[in-house]
Amino acid sequence: MKWGKEFLLLLGFMCVMAICITPCNIGFQSGPTGCTDVNECDTENPCPKHSKCFNTNGSFYCQCLGGYKNHGGTVNFTLGGDCLDINECTEQSDICGLGANCSNIIGGYSCTCDSGYFNNTSVYPRGVCADINECKDAKLKNEKICGEGNCTNLNGSYYCKCPGGYTNFNNKKTPCSVLDCDSFISPGMSPSPSLSGLAAIFSMMRNSCLALSGSTVPGEGKANGEALLEKFFTATETVLSPLQQLDSDEDMTDLLHTVEDSIRFIGPQLKHKVNRIETTQTDAEIAVERGRTRPTGAVSLSNENAHLKTDWATASGTGPYPGFTMAALLSYKNLEKYVKQSFDGLKKQEQGKADPSFQINSKVASVVVSNPSTQNLSHPVYITLKHIEANKENDTLKYKCVYWSKTGAWSTDGCSKYLSNATHTICCCEHLSSFAVLMALYPMEHTFGLQLVTKICLIISLLCLVMCIFTFSCCHSIKGTRTTIHLHLCICLFIADLVFLAGISQTEPVGGCRVVAALLHYFFLGVFTWMLLEGVQLYRMVVLVFNATLRPLYLFAFGYGAPLAVVIISAIIRPQGYGTNQHCWLSLKDGLIWSFFGPVCVIIIMNVVFFILTVWKLAQKFASLNPDLSRLHKIRAFTVTAIAQMCILGLMWVFGAFLFEGAANSAVAYIFTILNSLQGALVFVMHCLLSKQVRDEYARLFSCICTPEKRYSDLLSSTNPSSSQSQSQGSRSGQNTGNSQI
């Protein structure tokens, strides 16, 4: 019984153990009560990224999150699946609805409302883009978004319908602006070619204006700003062509105002923000900004000759905003030729100062903005103008910023120089118009001492030249080719100095000033021409033993003919170059001055060559076995005086070039005056006082004047017969050689 009971207990335990270790299926696990389900989502997280795990009885499945999809194609998957982002914008084009733009994001998308729509979150949580009724909103805010026109709402937009006499330049969202087409009425006051060209521009602008202002239905009277701009500049080029002439300041005023009004009318019709157009006569850049609010920021426009720096606030102004802002910079390439004499107002402003002369030194530039009130800007504008001629300011040259006033003349009111160098000037102006840079050339104010020195020294020079002319004409003992050259050199120098003293500053009338300049040109060239002949004669005296003299006919033909030919040719080519506003001399602005300095440089170079050859030949002859010492010493003395003469005349014109150019200071003026006045005196000293024969002639003349009862020659004969005989032989020797003895 005992063993039976134990056997039964053992059998029961074995049965229980057998039940506990019974295997469970996949997805289950054994437990006290048997096999139970395993929750794989909590233990292993077998699903891929961007997915959610769902547990089932004995298994599980994965499902991609919103915005993702299984690349295998099934919604529920267990193994081998992968969740990729869905591009909702491409799979469903209208997912954001009307008036919105779809942007894909990882796991979703976003909707952005277009202009004219708003995100209406009250309709749908994600938001739906609904149309904005701009006309209604503007009316509630008491705003006139169409100006004097009628506002009509559209889905996502609106347009303005303009009445007659108004236009929005075919920009539907632009307020209607009144057009004053009567401003484009040709003056018709003169049949001059310039005004006939302006009449064509007026007619073209007026017809375009009437077409726009009469358009009451959107789409009618379409504006083509680019085509109109091209036609306008073609017509302007005709007015500014060389065949046309602007006869008066009134014509110039009409032209500038017509151009400014036309650009102001064409600018709002242009489609592009920045527009450039260039012709043979003009160069323009136009910038346009549009929008419901005024633009802000800087504006910078430029071309080859000008640069404009301002801001959009200045360009739009403070008045009613028309829905656009325009700024334009226009340069005229040749207009300065027609307005170079309109300086009456500036001359009045300079009263009490040294009388300056004015010259335009930049291209004329016009600045046009949509702001109708340009006479008193809130902020100044800066215009950089390029100089036509590169010159630095100095005591006699100042730059001025000027504008073309309504009175038809240049003025500086409200426009001042901000910064300037040799090549550019920056003008700061409080109003807008047409601008330019002037060179104010102030005459050097000579002191009383300088004027006195000038007159006294020139008179001394003239007296010395008179004595030279008398000596070379009357002293028969020194007659010869070289004396003839000296005589006519002194005659040319005497006339040149006399004209210089009497007429160099007589700039009025213009015709008389040109005559003075031509005479100075001719006789100063004559001085250097006769100096060249002297160099040729010296060379011939050294090289040729016999027939060393030049025929008088050849001397006169070259000495007076060559300068005359140069003056005639120069006067034909550049007649306006004779006489300037400061001096009756050759103009330095058009290259005419080289008709003087060119021949002078050539003559000096040729004389240097002749003198070098002469000195070289002399050195060879001195080294020879049987030199004619008296003749060689004489030629050497002639050469020394000729070189000294050339240095004096040449050095004088080095300083004279600076003086006439207007860049001289008082020191240069004194040096030029002294050298110029000493020419006659130095010629007298070198060719008269240093000549023994001339001194003897002077002594003889003075003795005859002082002791008329006894001649000087008789006295010499009685006291020293040998000396008299020697003098007579020397005189005959001088006549035979044809040259004076030093």
C-alpha cells in the first residue's frame, strides 16, 4: 500500500512536467498556463524607420507613417519592407488648392499662398488659400489703390480701370495717373531746323499721350515703352546731328525740357527694371521700380561720362505715390558745343573778382526722376562728371558745378562742388536739371611792380633793337651776309615785341585779337627762321672757303616766306585758334600751338646740329698745319654768339609756354618778362658792343657829334698813322669777307 501511494505521486509529477515542457508555436511562449502570445513590437521593434508596429496573435505587421509609403507596394508588411518619403506635390497636383504653391518636406508637405491669397485656417486645419479682395480691403482702409480709377477684384488679383484723361500705363495694378498731354505742344515760334526737329518730338509724344489717356477699357491703347524710347532717341539724334544747329539759348532750353518730359512719360511704360540705350549723340540708363509701396534703398546709374548716386525715396518724392518710381541719367555727347557761351549769370556772380573766362569741361548730363517736385529735394543727389580735359586745379583754374536754368544760362545756385581731381568732379545738388562742369580760368593778377617791369623792360628792349637796326643798316664797315641776317632778325623781333607790348592783352574785339595773334605768330617764327639762316651761314663759312655767302634773294624768300606759309596754313586749318579769352595768342586747346612750337623745336634741333658740325670743323682746322688763325678765331666768336643767342630765345619760350598755358605762377611770369625784355638788349650787347668795328664806328659817330670842327679820323691819323693804316686795312678785310670782326 505504501509503495502504491508513492508510485501514484511520482506518476502525477511526471505528468505535470510533461505538460510544462510541451513546445509552443512561433509567436508564442510557454507559461504556467500553457503557450501565450509574444508582443514583438515591445521587445524587438522589427519595423523599419518611419513606420509603426502592430502586434497580432502569434505575429505582427508594420505600417508606414503618414507621408511615407512601403516601397514594396503593400500597406501592411512584416519583412523586406522600407518606408520612403511621398512627394505629395507631384502625386497630387491640386493638393494645396487654388492660389497656393506646394512644397514637399520629409514626411509631409507645406502650402504657401500666392500673392492675392491668404491662408484661411478657419476652413481647414491645414489652411486653404482664399482670395483677397483688395478692392474691399482698400475701401475699408480708405485707400485709393487705383487713384482716380475704379477697382475691380479678380481671383487672386485686381485691376484698375482708368477714366478718360488718366492712365496706368497698361500696368493693371498701377493707380491711374492724370496725363497732361498739353505739355507736349510744340512752341512753333521759329522755323529754325532745331525747332523743326523738336516739333517732331512734340508730335510723337503728344500722340502717344493721347492714345494712353483715352484708353478706358483695359487692353486698349497698349503702351510699348521700349519701341517709343527707341523712336524718341532717334528723333533726338536728328536734332543733335551736326547738320542741325541750336540757334539760341531758348532752343537749348526747349530741347532739354522736352527730353526730360519725354523720359518722364516713357519711363513708366518700360517693362524691364533697368533699361540702357546709346546712340551717336546720347547715352541713357533708366531704372523703374513698381509696387503698392514706395521702394527704398540706393540708386546708382552710370555711363561713360557721368554717374548718379541717390536713393529711391528722393526719386519718388513725398507726394501721392503713383505705384511706380523712375530714375534716369542721360548724357549728351556733343551738346557742350552749343552751350559754351551761356555764362552771363556766372559773370555777374564774379563781379568784384578777377574777370575769369569759362569753358565747359564735361559732357552735359540730365537727371530725371518721377518725383514732380525736384526743385527742393529732401536729400541732395551726387553727380560725378568726367572731365573732357584732365587738369588739376590751381591758382588760375577752378572747377564749378553748374546747371542749366530756366532763364537759358548756366548757374551755380543749389549746386556745389563736393570733390574734384584732375579727371572727375563730384557735384552735390539740391535740385535736378541738366548739369555740367565748368573750368573757370582766372587771369593771373599781375602786381603793379610786374606790370611796371614789363613796360620798362620792353621799352628798353625796343630801344636796343632800334639801335641794332640802325647799326646794321648804316655801318658800312660791317656789311655782309651775316649782318643782313642780324638786321632782319632784329626787325622781326622789334615788331614782335612792339605788338606784344601793345596788343597781347587786348582780347576784345575778337577779330582784332586774332590779328594780333597772327602777327605774333608770324614775327616770332621769323626770328627763329633768321636764326636758322645764321646757323647755315656759319656752317658754310667753315666748310666753304670761297662763295660762303648766301644770296639776298634766297635769304628773304626763306626768312619771310617760310613763316608766312606756316601762318597761312594754320589760319586755314584752325582759324578759331587765333586769340583766346586771356591772351591774343595761339589756343592750346586744339593743337594749334604746335604750329609755333613745332617749327621752333625743329629749328633749334637743326641749329644744334649745325653748331656741332661747325665746332668740329673748327677743331680740325685749328689742328691743321697752316691754319688761318684770324679767320678761325672770328668764326669761333661768331659761333659762340650765335649759340648764346639761340639759348636766350629758346629759353624765353620755355617759360612763355607755361605762361600762356595758364599754369604759371608769379615767379614764371617774372622770369618770362625779364627774358622777353632782355632779348633786344642782349642782341645789342652781343652783336654791337662786343664788335670792335662797331665800337669804333660808335666812337667815330660820337666824336663827330661832340667835336664837329675836327674829325675823329684826322685825330687818329695825326697821332698814330700806323694805327689808321691798320684800321683801314681791317675795314677792307671785313668788307671782303662780308662779316664783322669781334
